[in-house]
Amino acid sequence: MSLQHSTQSGNVLEILEKIIDKGVVIAGDIKISLADVDLLTIKIRLLVASVDKAREIGLDWWETDSYYSSKARLQEKEQNILKERINRLEQVIDGKVIPPDSEGNT
């Protein structure tokens, strides 16, 4: 009995290793309609793959999403600061705002 369990575990691990190495995509759509009018459509996509395989095919959202990555949060803050600076410069150029003098007074 113990030998069979070990073999089955080995097979499951081999299958899991192949799935993670190659990647598997599961896709499905759920539509809710009433009298031939679509009320709600949900598209479900699931990818099971190793991190290396995901990067290989161009998926790296966990590195660029600020919810998951502190580096991405820092980049997002820097982007916001730069956007604010650009907006202020554009306002100065358009003559809408008087730029502060060297002491920071307007």
C-alpha cells in the first residue's frame, strides 16, 4: 500500500512539474442575459506557470503593480511628483501662475 501511495505522489509531482514548466491556460466566460439582452459578462482567465515561464512570455504584473511591489509603489510616487511638476511648469508657461522667487515666495 505504501509503495502505491509513493508512486501516485511521484506521478502527481511529475504532472505538476510539467504543468508549471510549460504553463496551462484555463479560460471561460460567464454571461447573464435576460430576453436576449446581456446584463453581465465575466471573463475568467487563469494561467498556471512558473515565474520564469511567466516572464518568458511577457507576464510580470506582480513586479509593476504597486499593490504587490514596493519598488512599483516608489516608482508610482515618483511619477506623481513628476506629473505635478510638469503641471506647474505648464501653468507657469501659460502665464497662469507666477513662479516663486528664489526664497520660495510668490
